[in-house]
Amino acid sequence: MSVSKDDPFAPILANILSGACDPNIMIDPDYFPVAKEILPFEARHVAENLILKRVEPAPWLTNSLAFICDQSIAEYLDAGHTFDATKFPRYKQKGYSSIGTPLQVYQYYNDVVGNQCCALASKLLFLRNTPYWVQPVRVISSWNEEFMVDGAMAVANGIFRLPPTINQDSYSSVDSNERSSPERAAPARDGEIPLPRIVRDSLDDWVMPALVKLKSIEMLAIWNFFAPTQEGETLLKRMGDVGHDFKWEMPSTKGFPVTPSPPVPPDSSSTHRLPPPDTSLKSKTTPFKANKKVIAPTRKSRSRDKYQPDPSHFLQTIWYRAVTEDSTFIVMNCGTHERIGVRHRSSQTLYLSDIIDPRREGYGRIHTGLALAILKDAIERIEIYISASLLNPGRMLEDPLIKSRTERKGLPETFSSKEHQTATRQRDDEGERLLLSQQLIEDEIRQRGLLLLVFDAGTTRSPAPSAFLRIGSPCISRLYRDNFQSPSRKSEYNAEDYLTVIAREPCMGCGASGVVYRVSVELQTGSGTMVKKNMILKLSHWDKEPDELKQEYTVYGDLASHNITKGIIGVYGLFEDMETGMLALLMDDAGKSLATITDEALEKLGVQINYYEESPHPAGKFLTAAQRREMLDMVKELHTAHFLHRDIRAENLMIDSAGEPKIIDFGRALFPVNANDSDYEEEMDELLEILGPGEADAE
């Protein structure tokens, strides 16, 4: 069944399903960014049973998606539902004469195709009993870069109101009763999606719980929008030439035990029906076992400025994003060309469509079907998780493979295989653990010329460690060497030659100079004793030159050479990845920031503040008088030695596990600096403003 030609909604539906982008739109020659290196460092450390192993052509995919669209419309009409043309939203499209940047490609896609297709899919699936249209799901941008914009389909945030219809000019012309906010009309219960009452009251019983569960998934599907350049078109075309056997780029260190892999998340029934790949794949899980010698990779020279776009890197990057968010569908669009991919988890296969022309008639049918397929797939997989008791009903926060907007940091791990637990116990029991003095630990770390970095959290379970060669001495006064010479690569490394750094948690955060991880450092002494210490590792940004992290290390070296120690954490060296050129700074854990301490204290007091509001209490209120004096003294000592920190914030003022104040993040610091007294006074005033009034303020 289809909409009658005489139906007032017929031309509206035809326009949505056509969805053809303007074939005459101009590609602006002023916006031709060059692709930079795209492969995230963590993508090299994805668990072996989650990586992409095969790319299969799927020329049938677009027809299948168009069929889903047609079938859903027919089922909607067969059930007696109708489309009210007078209630259709008025989509105010911008007048695009040209597109040039990836952000413009994203905006153009949404304005011309994406919003209407998502609205139609929502109508067919969720809003069947109401004449009104609300668009709870949409494609949103999450990251903007010169050559590429990352996007995702998600349940949008905020309060949903009835939009103006095609017969109305603005919200002011919508009936006030119809557009009343849910707070005034029908307050949403905790966790529910705040829809207008007139819409919410019409929903089938299953719809609101389904929307709530969908909202717990940050990215229902993954989009990449490329710059509309010859480079972008060529990249999409070459993806079809990658071949069946995909080579996933990963560290090539040899001799180190493989990190056990997590379970593979389930596929929905829609992907079970995909044609099987040519050869079945079986993932292997190898438990930790003792090793004696490690072979580091040879050093490679990589220049981001001379990077040539590699379709394999782009496929690995977008697959990595799909694994991290546990998404099934992948879309890559450069304005004039597009491919759609389907991730099949159990066979580690990407089914990739032929090139799609967004300017061809019927593009809207494909993307309406795509939106429906995305939503149905996600809903079914949520139910699989719940039925398997992997998740609490209505909530997907416990699964490290699926992140919630409300818990982006510090996700708990619930997928812990028996082999993984056994292996961890074996590592903990291996050798005698002695509590060595801090000085002995410093000496042991100083002697190690190689750092092996292993990820062991969520989807990142290193098949092999990244090997970082030491290029800088410890920034500790008695150990610092200004004329440090980097050791040469050895043919092989014994256990007492390297230190192992294991990241068992997601990153703590990132700043201007790098990404910060709380790590466990393990090393074996010459006598066979195993030593463990919890520390911090800061990695340079994978998509930038590591100049700022180098600068931070230089400042720590200056502090060490001038014997400035008050409030300064121990820094154990600068290391360089032998394959990617990434830098790593190994340092002591400075504990909790004043910002965190203040938030936790206010929470205990029952004080709630919004993100944009200032705390009613200064951070100093939650410190002892001695801690407050120490913070003032450590900044004063910096100033006496002619250092300016230049980034005094509550996030950079710390209290360690022993209750000692510390100051971190010297990426913007200057030394020596020809500063006026007013510059030092201004920085001290910034500190006093954070701490608030006290009895021991520095003069």
C-alpha cells in the first residue's frame, strides 16, 4: 500500500524520498583542506577479536535499505495510520550555493536529507498514533577537523516541542496548548524523554522505554563527513579496493604475552541475515604467560606534514569508533560520493556498499531506510543485552562497550573473562613484591631504556605493546641529566631492561599537551623481584605534533636543574614510540584536583550546582590550614626562581594520597621569564581567588 496521489501528503513524501542533493551545487575552491594523519593511537590497541579483518563488497545494501523504507510505509498505512500534511514540520533550509568544508557537507546533508529522513523514520516507528511530528533522533556532529567531521545518530538532548508546520511561520503561530513544555503540561518522570504531552499520551507502551534505552547509547551509528575534494572522492573510491583481507595496523613488538580479549558483543537478527564472508574467522584468546625476551620494532620515521591519505587508515579509524560505541552502521560522505557500511561483529567483517551518489533520485529512500535499520538494530541489541542479564533493565551503563553520556569517564568493567581474571592473578602473584624505598624505585626506572605500553580496558586490549624508547632523563634533581643521550635500540630486551606500563582504565582527561592515563608500572629487578607502582602516563595527541608535551618536559627539567621540589611531582622521563613517533611522559600520581575535591565535598553537603555556575564555597574551605599554606608556598617558590606557571586553575592544583599539595600541567609555563612584579602578583591573586580568604595568606 502507498500514499494516494490525491493525498495532500503525497508531494511531501515524494520530496523526502527523493532526497536528491543539488547536482549543480558548487564546490568552493577556497576550502580544500589536506588530509592529516587520521589513525588514533588507541586504534592500534583494539582487542584482537574486535578488530576489522575483512572488507566485503555489498552492492545489494542500498536496495535493501530502500526496501526497508518502502515496507515500513506500507505497514504504517496498512495498520490504518495516515499522514496529516497540515502537521508536517516546516524545514527551513538554507540557500546553499556552494559547499567547501566538511562541516558544510554535514550541515548540507542534515538540512536537505538527514533531518527529514530521521523525522519520517521516527514517525513510522515511534509516533504512529499522533498526527504530530517530533524528531527525537538526529545526526549530530561530535568532532570537527579540517579534513573530516565526525557525526553520529543519537537521541537528542533537551526538551522537545512541536515544531512549526509547513503552514506556519514560527513557534508563535503554533497553538499554545500544543507547544506547552513538558514541565508545564506533563512533567517527564525520571529518565524519560521530555516529549510534548499531546505526543507522549499517544505513544504505544513500548515506545518510551525504547527511547530511554536508545538515549543511553551515545552513538547509534557513525558518520564521517569528508571535505568535498578530489582527495575525498578518491579516498572513498579506493576503499572498495582494500580487498577481503584487511591488514589492521597494530604494534609489532614481539615476545610479549597477548592481552586477553573481552567477549564479542551480540549482532542483531538483521546482521545475522548478511551473506557469510568467504572464510570463517575464529578469534584466539591467549592468556598471559611468562616471557623472557622482548624484541622491539625498528624505528620508523613518520611525518604528519607528508601524510598521504590511506583508505585502510580511514576504515580502521571509523571501525575503531564503531567498536568503541558498539555501533553497527557506518556512513562516509564527502558531499558528492558516499559509502554505507555494516559492521558484522562475530565475523569481524565490514560489508561496504558501492559508491552512492547523493544527487541521484531516491537518496532519501535509502537514508530513511538507513535510519529505520539503525533504530531497529539498536533496540534489538539492547534487548539481547538485557535478556542475557548483562545490563540492568532500561540502562546500558554497565557495559564498557556502550558508553553513556552521563558516564563518559571511569566506566566500570563488567566484561571480565575467566582467563583474564586468572591471568591477572598470575601476574599479581608472580615473584615476591617488596616495598622498596622511593629512591630505589626511581633508580630502577631510570635504568630502563624501553617502556612497553599495554592497554587493558574495555575494547582496548593490546595484541602487542607499543615500544617507547627513552629520549629524556628523569626530571628529579639528583637524577636529571641535561646532556642525556638516548640509548640505541637493542636486538632484544631482557625483563630487567624494560618497564611495563598498563592502562587498565579509560583516559582520565586531556589537555593542551596530551592525554592522561592512570597506569600500573611493573618492572623486574636484576634479582628477579617484581615491583609495581601506580603512576600517571601522559601521551601526546595523536593528531598533532608533540611540541607542547616536549615543552612541558623541558620545564620539568628546568625545575629539576634548579632544585625546585616543593609541590612538584616526580617525572621519570620522556619516551618516544618507535613506530608512530608519539611521546609519553611518565610521572607520579598527583592525586585529586581541588576541583574534584570541591565537587565531592559539595555533593556530601547536598549542594547541587550547574556546570556553568560558580561554587558557593572556595576550594580552600575543604583544605586544612597546613595544605593551604603549602599551596601558597609552592607557587611563591616558583616565582622566586622566575617561573610563571600561567595556568593556575583548580584542575591543576592537587592533593596526593599522602595529603601533600602538588601543582601540575606545566605545558604553558615560562622559564626564565622577564616578568614584572605585577605578573607574579596576578598569578598569586588567581591562586588566592581559588583558595578563598584564609589566615595564612602570602604577602
